[in-house]
Amino acid sequence: MARRPGQQGGASRHEGDRQGDPKQASASAARLFDVRRMIGGLFVVYGVIVTIAGLVDGDGAREKAQGIDINLWAGLAMLALGLVFLAWMWLSPAEPPSTDDQEVMEEAERRAKH
């Protein structure tokens, strides 16, 4: 593999990933695809958008909602819920499933016999 000018030697970040521990890769994948991250992120994004809409709404929107600034309150609630999901993910990280390859093979053999 030819080096470009200014490129340092050694393994690249991607090469190190391929040689890494499979359990560590499984843990990283479990954290990456944690549903709490996606739900929390979406609630935060939508919460910010709806909160901004509530802040810039005119009096007409407030009159339609019987005097309650519903966009502002709904946006703040969505923002709070999203932050709760993200805090939950941060405080209690996802653990990868703890199955041994031998257990999986024995279970597959047992099911194949029936």
C-alpha cells in the first residue's frame, strides 16, 4: 500500500477495527443501535423545532388553543422526554447479548433433531 505525502505509517483506524476483539465490536454495535439513542435524538430534535415554533407563534395560535401556548409546552415536554431517554442511555449503557458460540451450536443441533 503506497503512502501519500504527509501520511504516517502504521495501521489505519479501519484496519485496527478488523483486528479488534469480537466482543468489543459487539458491545460497540449494541451501543450504536440502541433504540434509546434514536428515540431520544428524535424527541430532542422535534422538541427544539416545536419549542421554537411556540416562541415565534403569534396571538392567533394562542387564541385557537384557548389561551394556552400549546406549541411551547408540547415542545418543552418533547425536549425533556428526549433528554430523559439520552440520559437513560448514558447512565445505563446497552450490554451485548451474552451468548456463547457453543451454546448456539448446541441449540441449533437440538432443534435440527426435532
